[in-house]
Amino acid sequence: MQRRTTIASILASIIALPAMAQHADILITVDSGTLQVAAIDKKTGTITPTNVFAADLGETGIPHYIDEPGLDAEAGTLPPGSTLGFTVIGPLLRWDGATFVPTSASGCEAGETMTIQYVTLLRTTSCTDVAGFNLAVQSDGGFHKHYVFGVQPGSNGQIDSDVYALQFTLRSSDPSIADSAPVWIVFNDGMTEAEHDAAIAALKGPPCPADLDGNGAVDGGDLGAMLSAWGGAGAADLDANGIIDGADLGIMLSSWGSCA
């Protein structure tokens, strides 16, 4: 009798495999009553502010699946007895070389989807937001979990090689802690690293949007460029409201100094 492959058997296979090289995990903190994220390199402990994370599907030997990045919070970060959950924002997207688009030209219902699983808990992306599941915070207020992410075939029964993007927010069951801003994971499924990197860069955007002259710092040159364009539109419209005004000046001044 042919053995049927299930998500549960894939999960067991991933857990049984030796540890592989991995991208940075998602470090969770709480600042001013709001969940925040950053990238943490588990080998070096280096922390980098970002809301865009990377993963390679199939890295552990199971095609189209990966259990990275993990979610981590230091002891004392979250209230003991609380839970941490997520909400998927919109459908799974794919990179077309210039931007992220639905996984099928026929719409998100026809294209590939993604499952997010932890043991028996399972959610699948849809055309609309999907409420995820909650997992318990450790008794010391820490959190360390690895979901299994997997791409599922579209209506044609196929999974194309692509770079995929999943967007979600994190939420705490503690009413005093606000949800995180949107977080992205960009998954490479059989494409080149250059294509993966380009997709990640597109989501991260310019590292320093107020650096109008591109010299690596927000300084007097950028201020002069903004003032000369005052009242109009263009690159100095940092909040994208259609006019260069005091709000944009405030953003520039808050970013003053080196972009590094």
C-alpha cells in the first residue's frame, strides 16, 4: 500500500532532521506597550532592527517546507500566563521580478497558498485576513517557538518555483500590550539568491528615506533639498501625503545623522 504523505508526517520529518544553517530569528520585545520585532542572529547575538525576514523553503530536505525563522522573546519580556498569537494579513504573494503580486493571474483563490502549523494547530492563507492560533508564553515570560511554513498547490495542482511573501502581525492576549506592526517573511522556493535578495530589498525599501542626496547621512544638504521643494511634491514628501510640509520636516529631523 502506498504511504500517504501528510502535513503531520512532514512536520515529524523536519523535527527529526539535524539543525541546518539558518537566517535570523524574529526577536520579540515590548516597547511603550506595543509588541516590537527585530532580527537576532542566534550564533552571534547580533540584533538588527527590521520587520522583513528571510527563509529558504526546502532547506531541511522537505520540498516547499521550512521551520524558520523562529520566534524568540527573552525571559521577562511577556506576562507569564499570557499567550502570543498572530494574524495573517491578506493572501500569500509571489515576486514577479519587480513587485509582489497574487500567486496566480486568476486571483489568490487559484494560486498557491501557505500553511502555518504548530503540532496539531494549522492555518492556511486566504484572500482575506486569517486569525492565527495562540501559544502559551513560558513561565519566565520568555517565548521560543518554530512554526512550520509550507506552500500548498494552487488549483492546477502545481507549485511553481518562486519567491513568496507572507505578511502578519503578532498579538498578545494581555490587553495592555498592543499588536505589532506588520511583519514579513520572504521565502525562497527554488529561485536564485539574487532574486531572493531583490525581493527582500523591495520590502525593506530605502534604508534612509530622508537621505535625499544619497550620501549616507541626513544632513544640511537634505534639509536644503526639502526646503527648496517646500509646498510641492517629490522625494522629500516623506509621509507620502502629496505635499512637502512640516510633517516631512519632522520626519527628517528625527532621522538626523548617519544612516548606518
